[in-house]
Amino acid sequence: MLVKIRQVWFFVALVVLNCLPEPVCQAAEADPTLQVLHWWTSPRERKAASLLANRLMDEGVAWKDVGVPGGAGIGAGKVLKSRVLASDAPEVTQIIGASIRDWADLGFLLELDKVANANKWKTAFFPTIQTLIQYRHHVVAAPLGIHRINTLFYNRKLFSSLKLAAPESWNDLVNVAAKLKTAGIKPLAQSSEPWQVATLFENLILAENGPDFHREVFSRQNPQAVLERRFLVALERLRLMKSWMIQAIDERPWPDVVRQFANREAAMMIMGDWAKAELNETDYETDLEFSCATMPGTGRFHLYSVDTFSMFTKDYAHVAAQEKLARLIGTSQMQNEYNAAKGSVSVRQDADPNKMDSCARASWSDFAQGAAMQAPSLAHRMATDESSRDAIIAVIHRFFIDDALSPAETQKRLAALFRTLNMNIRK
Ligand code: GAL
């Protein structure tokens, strides 16, 4: 009862401040308040964040939103570093993949073992998620959802008017692209922004070669692996795909690429499944206007990025509120609601795939097959730490931009980079 009264007053305070919770807004009057730094700034991402903020508010905790634009967290990572250096870390931050380990290693992250044990996270979450959120046997992150990076979106109406089937192999894809071109339709909506080019390239590495080769290259950074012929083939394919784009050099933010696809400016798009949520937001319906398939050649492999929130310890003044948010994130209800809005899938093994749309059902079921079918995304920091990721992406991006640069020279550059990175004793 007391909680309810507090909620009503809190809501009244927000209205007086002209600050409604939808979209997420700053709730300066509320106590306790958690600052949440993230990179969800597209309309649908904001909706998913609002869902979390509203549920948190039901528990008497206000969410002070710090959304930093920049796909894949390019801007948010920089803002976080400078705020920490200025002793002004937010209480909650979207820190994902290998970056969790790096921040935990510096001793900044709150241990969430109490929440994890009380809510049986060990049995509730997929094993890969367990590993990801732990550092030195302590839970230091709360998992929100699993995104699939090897998603091929195709325009159903365009495909059926040209009697095309969703491509399953590289040869199918080449044939489909040729037919689309003949019909005067651009095959691919794609940005030349570095992380988006890296997304396409890691899809090409996964296709045909499988998760083990993907790990050999991007996680283990084996110099020999990049000198193999199959790596060269992937580079050649990347260059060919450049000729399928609306405009080859065009560093668009990802929501603009989604808009191009929705406006029928191109028939296909290879992008993480957050794009599905954005398409739905513009009334572009799954399995009506478009469908999801996997990147040709990747079959049931799952190239993943897992969104996680870590909590900064600071002076331990916000622990109760931080634990409330962590607990909430792991619940079945929050997982189902949030992931349906975000385009990702639940991290819980007891989720019900029958309640998901076709893209989510395939993603969740394929992820559930286990680690042998999973590949950690390079572009989203799942495969390696932030600086190694940036260095690898820079080499791939240079190759993409500069047609005079040969695949063989790029292989040599990456092999040299991997030798340097391997000197890092933590690998
Ligand atoms: C990923 C993140 C997603 C989405 C995407 C585009 O790194 O996991 O939630 O925000 O970037 O920015």
C-alpha cells in the first residue's frame, strides 16, 4: 500500500515537472534514482528502454535516462570512459561482451551474486549467458536479451513479384542479386560505417566456414587462419557485395538503412534483429511485408550479441536500487515484454518459443542448440576486447573502402595485427 502511495506521488511529481515516463525522461524528484547510460536511441529502442523504466518505477526506483547516439555503442563507450575518468560514473551502464571483463578487472563493477542466487540465474539462463555475465566466479552483469546478427531481411512482396525464394547458399544469393539488378532493383541496403561493414564481413566468415573458424579468427586471432584461402574468399565476396549496395560509400546510421529497406529502395538487408523491431515500429509487419532468414550459408548458426547492464559500485549508495533493477531484468515477464519490443530474444531457457514471432522463434531455438552452433559477434564486442575489435575492424574497413587494396595485402595486414595482439598476455 505504502509503495502504491509513493508511486502515485512520484507520478504526480513527474506530471508537475512536465516529464512523463513515455518516452523515458529524467525524474529528478524521485528517490532513489539510477542514471542509466546506454545507446538505444532509435524510436523502437527507446520504447524498449521505456518499458524497463516504467517497470522499475513500479518498484519505486526512477530511471534517469542517458541515451548516447551511435550504433553498436561507439559513442556510449567513449562517454562512459570520460565520465569514469572524471569520477562521475553512472550507476547503471550498458556494457557488453568482453568489455564486462575489462571494467570488472578494474574493480568498478558491483557484484550481483545475491540477486543471481536468490533468483536461480544459474539454472534459469543459457550456459553462454552464465559465462558472459561472470568475472572471477562473481556475477557482474544482468542480461537483457540475445540479438541475432546473422539475420537476412528480405522484402516479401518484391521477392514474390519476381518469383524469388529466400537465398540459402552463397550461389543462391549471387543469383538473387543478379535477378534483382536485372529488374532494376538494388539488392542490398547497407551502410559503409565501419561496424556495419564488419557485421557483413563476419557474416561472410561464418557462412560456409562455421562458428569454429569464426572463433579461430576473431576470438583466438590466429595469424595462420587469416592467411587461409577461405579468408581470401570471404574478402572477395565482401568486395562483390559492395556492388549490390544502393551507394557503396555511404556511412549511414543503421536506422537510416532500415528506412531504405522499408521504403523498397533495396530488396535485402543483413543486420541484427533490432532492425525487425524498428520495421514493426513503422507498421512494416513481420511475414507480411518482410521476413527474416539467416545469412545464406549460415543455416542454423547463431551469430550473437547479448545486451547486458553492469552497475558501478561508486560509494555503494545505490546498491538496493541497483539490485532491484538487476532482479527485474532477469524475471520471465520482463524478459518476454522487453525482448518482444526490442527484437531480441529471452536469455531464459524456460521461455516459450510459441509466443514469439517467426524471427524470434528461429533465433531462440537456434541459440538453444548450444555453444557449438553459436558464434560471438566481433562487431558487438562478444569475440574480443574493445581495442582489438577496433583495430580488426579498421583493417577490414580499409579494404572495403579502397578498391586498390588487394585481398592478399589485407590478409598480410591482419596476420601482422594478430601477431601484435597475441603479445598481449591476457590472450
Ligand atoms: C548492439 C546492441 C543492440 C543495438 C545495436 C545497434 O550492440 O546489442 O541492442 O542497440 O547495437 O546499436
